[in-house]
Amino acid sequence: MKNTALTHIHEQLGAKILPFAGYNMPITYEGVNAEHETVRKGVGVFDVSHMGEFFLEGPNALALIQKVTSNDASVLTDGRAQYSCLPNNDGGIVDDLIVYKFNDEKYLLVVNASNIDKDWDWISKHNDLGVKMTNASENYSLLAIQGPKAAEAMQSLTSTNLSEIKYYHFEVGNFAGFDDVIISATGYTGSGGFEIYCKNEQAEAIWNKVFEAGKAWDIKPIGLAARDTLRLEMGFCLYGNDIDDTTSPLEAGLGWITKFTKDFTNSENLKKQKEAGVSRKLVGFELIERGVPRQGYEIVDKDGNIIGNVTSGTQAPSLNKGIGLGYVTTEFAGLDSEIFIRIRKNDVAAKVVKLPFYKA
């Protein structure tokens, strides 16, 4: 297992550390519910340095991105980011990712930790355009400073006006005394905040200054368990659970990042799928009765026929009810459709609801 530049700090803080995507990662500190609430109401910091960073440079950088991603990166202006995915040749998804545009000849792709090697090989295989590719994953650390008080708490650390960085925009500037830090108004929690990309050798000093600056706002470290409950309340997909090599972006409700205004990997087949309609869809559901849905549980109709399966589920801390995502046959995908989650042989009533589950 690899360590991040901050693993020793998490150990000192008494975090529960477990292997995740090849790294020793902090899962919880004081408990999922307390950490979840910190991010929803205040400000918390995640070490997500396990994520992958690829820089693509040169006159054909955009052309390569357009070729391998489903979204239309040509609409990006300098300082903007975009959520997208890498379709495979079989109708599934290699990975989901964020594309950052620095300028016409420099882009950053941020990919999931468990897929770094797979994604690198996939994009490299399609790079017949002479694009300079740099896998900087081992050199960068990433702090996600999330919550409604993040901008206020962090403003003393930078001359960049944090409150003016719009969602899915970013700046490169001085942060916590270091130049050329990427300050991005992105995140995976739905509660606002920033993601800070820095070099590994800067990470510990930045972490310490972040906690010093945030003291008055009761800033706290947050583990990956709360990250999962936060993202699930927003209905955000997690690769390996809700999307994978076998799930189509159209089935997964990611038609909004699948743009047929350009050609990309497997776009012809996905276009045909859109025209024909999908046979199953990823839906959000909430339990009407008590229970906690978990990944892998069967979803059934009122007669007990299996109609799908749960891909992510939890007891939502902000909502105090069981919620989840799962694939169901299309006839049961409409809002308010009655479905049942099979929990230890009991079929627990649920209904399909509109995402996100949590609304600030």
C-alpha cells in the first residue's frame, strides 16, 4: 500500500486507516455522522491525494480529449473545468473524470485513484496526435476543503478572491505561501468549497496552515466514509459502484455529459442506444419503511420479481432515512415508482425520487 504525503498526520490524529485504491487512507476520525455534519454546516478537509493527475499539452491536446471523452471540451474557456467520462468500445465507461483547461495547449485530467494505470493506458493508446502526456499522479497532493464556510475560512491564505471563483472554475495562484497552486471550486459533497492541488513536498505545510486559518470556524479533518455519504446524498456516481466498464453513460443518467455534436469513442453505438432507448436506468430511491440499503441488494417489484440491484446505499445522515442508487428496468424508473429493496429476505418498500436527495 502506498502512503500519501499526509498519511503520518492522519495516524497522529488517530484516524481509522484502511487500504483504498492502493493507498492507506483515512476512513473516519470522530465518526461518519459527525464528520458529515461538519461538512454540511461548517468546513472540513479531506486528503484525496490518491486521485490521478494527467497533464496533456501541445496543439492537439484538445483533439485528443475530444476523441476519448464523451463531453464537449471545446466549450471550455481558460480556467474552467468540466465533468466527463471515458467511454469504452463496448458501451461501458473506462472512468469518469474532470477536465481542466489552462490554455489552448495545456489541460489537466483528474481521474479516479483505482483507475490511474487503466486510464493512462487507454488515453495513451488513442494518442496518435503527438500530444505530450505527463502522469503527475505520484507528485501531486490534493486537499478537498469542503463546506459552506470554506471560502470565508480560507480567504486569509490567498490573495485570490475565493468567493468569486464560480462552481467548476479554477485559478492558479498563491495559497498558504506557495505559488502555482491550483485552487478549484469543485468537490464531491454538494456543500461548496475548494480542491487544492499542490506538490507533495508542499502538502504538510499547506495542511497545517489550512487548519490554523480555519480554527475559528472549527475546521476538522474528514475521512472517506463521510465523503461517501455526502456524495450519495447528492446522487453523484461513484466509479466501481454506480458506473463501471459495463454501464452505459445513458443508462447511468449521464446523457448530459454525452454530446453527439462530435465524434468520440463508441459514439455511433451510444447514439443508436439513445435513439432506441435503454432497457434499464440508474435511479435514486428512498425507503418508505425502516432499513438500510446496501450495494448488491436486489431490487424487486411488489410480486417479488427481481427488477434490478442497489449500487450504492446508506442511512443518510442529513435526512435520517435510507437512500440509495440502483439500476432498475425502465418501466420502474419513473418518479414515485413503487419498488422494494430485499434486505435480509425482507422486501422493504421504497420509491423512486428525484435527485439530489439532499437540497441545501
